[in-house]
Amino acid sequence: MLRKDPFVTGEYYHIYNRGIDKRVIFKLKRDYERFMMLLYVSNSSEIYRLDNLINRLHKKFDEILALDKGESLVSIGAWCLMTNHFHLLVRQEVDGGITKFMRKLGTGYSMFFNIKYQRKGALFGGLFKAKLIGTDDRYMKHLFGYIHLNPLDIVFPSWKEVDKTSSTMGAFLKSYRYSSYPEYIGEDRIEKNIITREAFPDYFKDSKSFKNFAEDYFDIELAEKSP
């Protein structure tokens, strides 16, 4: 299935997809970590085979995310993995970069998941969704909140109707390891290598400004329907 509009190098996109029939695609910590490693090594003009790195070369999670992988296909500004879907905020860096990156990411993770859980067939619900962000600076900034606060749905299903500055919610987001939120609040961890912050507008001068933005997120008028 071909896309109506090709991806444009230098443009920003919100990319997301979910499991087929809304099925769970991340069951265990190792599943999340596998996808996170793929976010890193798939974003390269080179070909890296994770099974070879892990099983033959005995590379660990931190070592894989520290590899010198050469030229990136895309720049990632924000990401979040949920139980049955994921979100990415990216900029295409080379012609065909998004398509190549997402093909390697989707194929690599589907093969891993199907072998591990002894299943067959498609894992994701069709072709990944991609929304062009364009020149709307307000929408771009909105996505940094939307993507990073997504995990609140897991334990606070009615969080949009209650106090957004709850310390409990903030503590949960800080403890949630499967997004780039920790990088934006100033944590130093190896997952920082997944993102390229300098490729995106510098909305947040420091971790405090990002925290303030996250707390005030729902004062932003623009909203996006969750996929």
C-alpha cells in the first residue's frame, strides 16, 4: 500500500501505530527494551542485526544504545511506548529516511515478538500512521506534551478531568521508563541517545521549563484525538 503523499526531507511528522485489533504489543520489560534498541539501531543507513549483537557479540542494552551507528535516517524528538501502541515525533533527515526507518523498526520488532510468543501474522494494525506537522509551531509544541503524558492513561484513566499538577502523576511519569520524558526532566541515562533534541525547536531551555509546560499542558487550546 503506497502513501498518497511522500515524506519530505526536513519536515516533521507525528508517527504512531498500534497492535492489530488493539492487541498488546509489549508484555514484558524485555519487549520494551527490544523496541527501544530497535529505535536506535534501525535509525541508521547501516544494517545492524540485534540478534547477532545480543547473542553472538554479547552486547547488553546500554552497549547497544552507545554504538556509533553512523548517519541517521531521521531525528527523533520525542517517543513513547504504551501497552498496545507507540508514538514518535520525527524529522526526516535523508530522502526515504522515514520509510526505511519504520520498515526496519516494524519488521524487526514483529519478527522478535512472533518468535518469542509463538504466533504468526501481522502484529501492527496496518501501515503506520504519519501526520505532517508543517509550520504550525503551536501544534509541534503540543505534541511534546501529548506524547510524553500519554502513559498517564495506564494508571489514571480519568486524568484529563482531574488536577493536572498532581504530584502523584508527576512521580508516575518520572518512574515510567518507556518514553523520552526522563530526558526532558534532566535525567542522564543511555536512552538519551535515541533522541536528537537539537534537530527540534528549543521550546524548553531547561528541565524546569519542561516541567512547567507539562503541568500547564491542558491550558493549550489545540488538542489531538488519540489514535
